[in-house]
Amino acid sequence: MARSVTHLFVHRTLSLTLLWKTIKFDVRTNPVEQCLEGIFVRKIDLNNFQVATNETVRDINSRIMLNLVRKHQPVSRADLMRYSGLQRSTVSAIAERLIAERWLKEGAVGDLPRGRKPTFLHLNTERCGVVGIDIQPATTTLAVSSMDSQFLAQESMSTEKNPVEFIARLSRRIKDLIRAHPKNSYEGIGISLPGRVDASSQQLIFAPTLGWSELDLKTQLEHNIGLPVELENAANACALAELWSGRHLDGVRNLVAVTVSDDIGVGMIMNGQLVRGSTGVAGEFGHVSQMPGGPQCRCGNTGCWEVLASNAAAARYYTESASVRKGEVGSKSDMAKLPFGDILRLVERDDARACKALNQMAHHLGDGLAMLVTGLAPDVLVVVGEVTRVWDKVGPVVAEAVKRRSFTHAATRILPTDPEAQPRLRGTIALVLQKHFGAPSIA
């Protein structure tokens, strides 16, 4: 009896030790360290929990290994042992299993002056493909990506106003794209939308710039294509893209992504977790009124941040200040047709009216960003959109507004993203792959 109790104690202690090693793999997430810095609380939901098993430990260690290889490839087993703190036998066993499951592959053999020569490991980018789709009001972009988020092909199509016709046409284009780029398997389809998705039903609740609402895009595409589909708001997709492959994110656990187009979206990652809220619609800061009684917004309110600081707002400011005849580009009757890109080109030529309109937009953008810095205190706030093309002009105005309106002295870095990086599209790939690379849910 005593021997059985001792065996059970040793087994449980070993499991807890392995689990603790996986948790503290990244010192930035070490609970003890966070407790020293401040209160660390993650309450266990007794109505919805998952107990830890030996399989949990193996799953966590495997994901750690995949992420280490992804970050450091080509990398040897000895290096993985040093990075992870796991024993050599554990690293070897995990590596062999991941090779057998075709997640990893062996590459070149290293050259050492003495001892056993190491064989370097890489992600097996041929294992599977991912289809990413970025739906925007005028254009929808489709892409095929490898497992390391490298785009293998891209194409575009117009975004129809009729959702039924759009889904039928999109389904045909996805099938054609997959046939043109055959893989052993496709992990799924990730979709970025300028709207909000209900967390439980996975239905598109509303997308005002698309004119769609209460649309079950996921079920229809899964039926048509035969692959799992993941939907996400565009701002959340951008936040995931930054977390997945951002250039500025070593040590960052609190990030806000702000997408600026004809509307404004906000995606939030707090304490390393994407924040969706109880129904999946968290982050609608674009519809917080900043000027009660101001311009009418599509949501029905007045003076929303979106109606003051979006691309459409800049077009309105330019139109209101322009002395042009009715019917000409830039006239008030043509306001809705004025592309924001045209305003940016005028700004680059130092057009006075365009610069004034951009400056007005930048002030309101900064006021809203100050709200986010004050309320959320993120480590990094990234701005996504065409406006980043002229960040040399917009950035200082934004920085001054945040300094003036935010009193918390949060050390938030406000960074523009490169439009060429396609963060919305990259976020759709991360959306699908996170089930293999993201931290699993326990407790």
C-alpha cells in the first residue's frame, strides 16, 4: 500500500514538474514573475474546465517544440534542449513524433570539431496548406499559404453586394485555387471580415460597410468546399498577425491593433489572449461617440470616432473645404466616390487642402488612440491602413494628441504597419494554424 502511494506521489510530482516546465518555458509568462510584478489572477471556471493529463503535458511540450523550431530553424535537438530546458530524451522523443506526423523534417547535418554531428530540424512546409481570404467592401483577396505563413499564390475578385451570389462565386474561386496548388492536405480556410462574428453561432452579425447582416458564411462555405472555416473580425485578424509574425513583439503580451479604412476597428490581445467579449463583438471603439451632436454615423449615433477619424472622414473634410463645381471629383455630391488614396497622393504633393484634411483626421485619430492607451495601457498599439503611407505626417500629430489626452503615462509604443505586409490576410493564416501552435486551454 505504501509503495502504491509512493508511486502515485512520484507520478503526480513528475507530471506537475513537466507541466511547470512548459509553463515557465517563456519567462515572460512565468506566473511567479508576474506575481512579483503585480497580482496575477486567472480564476478556474468550475462550469467549464479541462483537467491536466499526461496527454496535456505532451501536447504543451509539442507545441513549445513547434514554436521553437519555427523561431530558430534550422535548429538542432541540442539547441532545442537548451531553449526549452527539457531533458535530451524528452526532446528527442517529441522531435521523432513530430517528424513521424510530418510537422517537422530533418535537413542538413552540422559540422562540429568533435562529437556527434547535429542534424538540423525545420518545419515541414509541405505538410499542409492554408487558404486565407480577406473580404473588404470593394475587393476580396484570396491566398494560399504554406505552414510557415509564406504566400504561394494570391488573386483578387470583386465583392458583390448580394451575399448569396458572393458566396457562390467565392466557393468556385476557392476550389479553383486549391486545384491549381495541390497539397497533401489543407488545414482549413481563414476569413477576415470588416464586421463582427458571434462567438457562439459563428455567424456574421453585422458588417455595415458590406451591407450584410445575420449571414451564416461559415456553414455555407464548409458545405461547398469541405474544409473547416474560421471567421474573424479584420481588426482581430490584424492583432493575430502581429502576435504571430510581428517585428516588434518580443516580450509583448498586451497589444492593440487599430484598422483604419472607411470604418475603424479595434482588435485587442491582453495578457497574451485575444479578447472577444461575451458575444464576440468586443472592440467596437469606432462607435464610441467623441463628439456628441457631430456628424451622423451609420450606426445611428452622432460623432462616433469612426465618423471623425476614418478614411471617409478625411474625404469629407477635403470635400467640405474644396472649392469645386458640383459633379467634379472632390465636390460634395461626389464625396462618397473620392478615394482616400487620391487624398494621400495630393498630400505627397503638398496640396494644402489635402494636408489640412489629413491633419484634421490625424487629430481625431490621436484622440481615439489616447482613449485606448488610457483605458487599456497596451505595450504596443499598431495602426493598420493606407494612412500609414504618410505616417511621417500623421505620426507626430497622433503622438501629440495621445500625450495631451492620456494621463496614465503608459509606455505604449504606437507603430504603423507596412501596408505591403497584408496584416489582414496574414491574420487569416494565423487563425487556422493557431490550433497547432497556440497555447492549449487547461483548467
